[in-house]
Amino acid sequence: MRSVPGIGPVCTRTLRLDLPEWGPVSRQRLAALVGGTPLNRESGPRRGGRTIWRGRAHVRATLSMSPLVAVRYQAVLTGFYERLRAAGKTAKVARATGMRQLVTILNAMVNHHTPWQPREVFGA
């Protein structure tokens, strides 16, 4: 995970030590463990937007800046982020979605024992 854009030594260490479930768990379960899944907080007449909460706050705090760096240096995530922003999503929502996308990519890398393979994205 060390050579992945957006994942530095502190983030790598945090993910390895505080998130031992890498690999066999599904992407939905892993996103919930990290705390990056939007959850309802509706009670009685209260309705509204979803927020990300629960999960491991320490991991979520460490991982929260990774999408910004990854979007800057990785074409796949740049296209993903720009599509969300063009669709009218706020920067915070796009960053949280990018965090879940990054966790999904990292989990696939760990599960399949493959290194980071940057790819060109044409027409993104």
C-alpha cells in the first residue's frame, strides 16, 4: 500500500494496525468498519440527509485526507471525483465517496495480493 497515491506511511500503518479485517470482507462491510457509509438518523418527524458516522473514527480521520491527494495524482480517482462534482454533489460528499472507493481498491489489492497498478483513463 505504500506506493498508492494518497496513502502515506502514517495512513498505511493505521490501516494495517487498526483494520485487521482486510481481504476477505466485502467492500460494504469494510466501508462500514471504516465509518465511511452514509447512515440514517431519522426519528419521529426528523428527516434529512445521511451522514457518515459509527465505525472506527481513528481510521476514518486518518483516511479522510487521502482522497484529496489521490484525486490529484491518480487519473481513475480524478475522473470519479469530477463526475460526482459535475453531477452536483458537494465536495464533502465527493470526498467521502472517494474515501470509500479508495478503501475498495485497497481491499481488492490486499485480497488479490497485487501491487498498485496505475492505469490511463481515456475519455473520463
